[in-house]
Amino acid sequence: MRCVRVWFKKMGMSRYVSHLDLMRAMTRAVRRAEVPLWYTEGFNPHPYLTFALPLSLGMESLYESMDIRIEGDSTNEDIFNMLKVAMPPGIDIVSVENPFNDPKEIAFGEFDIFFDCEKNTDDLLALIKEMLSGDELIVQKLGKKGRHKVLKDINLIEFIKSYKLSSYENRVRLSLILPAGSTTNINPSLLADEIQKKADGTPAYTIVRKKLLTENMEAFR
């Protein structure tokens, strides 16, 4: 028995598939592909599948990971070829590799937020630059107080590791790095919603998670 890390894209309409439904879909896919899965022992055996950091509903991703345990002598290339023809719509296998990092090492996420503008992008670019150039950008984030969930005020500026703005045609792209992981996790939709609100709700947006990073800003792999 050995563990392999399956990298996949989650794009298009599949971004509306919840994590629970994704787990079900991927379980069916690996079985349909006849991957030689290792099953847990006990009264209710089931295959071992784990995801490094579940993706928020509505978010796309270029590089998601799923760890599975397999039996037999199948190579990573064999597993890749089995899986690529069995994936549900909107989910494409990128590669199959041996795990290198532990998911506990994940510290940051690299994201693109795409805003669709009705006309030119100058006004939105100026607005975002003004919002991010200050010392404070207060938003409400859902957190915990004891056993209860409460809304807490946080200053987003303190959490943005870096950002870059660009535009093309009628689109503005905000690329940024935010904390992501078990210790601190900042959803980029907090910033996107605040930008949308200050822009009178006009620009629709799409968020794409490009990669996960370790504390040393190296790609999680």
C-alpha cells in the first residue's frame, strides 16, 4: 500500500459543487476508473481519500489535491491514465505524484479575483488601489467564541501578503496571497464582496485559487 497525490482542476460549473458532494463524486470516479484502492479495515470498509484544504463553494481552482492510498504495482502514470477518463464534468486531472508536503504545512493561498466591468476598467482600478493603499480595511468575518459562531471585525490589510492589479478588455484582475490553512484562513470573497459593495454592486466577480503555499512561500506539493 502506498499514498499518491492526485492534482486536479475544478472549473466552470463544478465550482458550485460542495466539498461533501465533491468527495462523493471523486469516490465514485476512482471506483469507476478501477483504481486499485486500499480500503480501511473494520465493519464498514471504505477507500482512503483526503483533500489538503477544501475549496470554498463558488470558487474555482487550477491545482487542487486529493490523496488516495492504492495497492499493487500501478505507477503514477497508470493512475493518471485511469482517472483522466473517469472524471465528472468540470474536473480535470492535472497530474499524479508522490506526496512531498504534509497538509499541515499549508500557510497561504495564491488567488486571482476577476471583476467583470460593464464599460472601462479605470474607475474600478482606482477604487481598488485606494482601498488597498490605506492602513485599514475593516470587514466582518465569521469566527468562534467558545461553542458559538460570531461575526468579528478584522482588518484585511493586515492579512494581505502581497497583491498585484492588472486589466484587459473589460476585466480587472486582482492577484493576491492570503493566509490559508488550519491556523488562519482568510477567504478572498471577504475582499471581493467589500470591493463590490463600494463599487455599488456593479462588477460581478470570479475567484480562482491558483496554488497553495507553505510558510516559506514555496508551492505545496
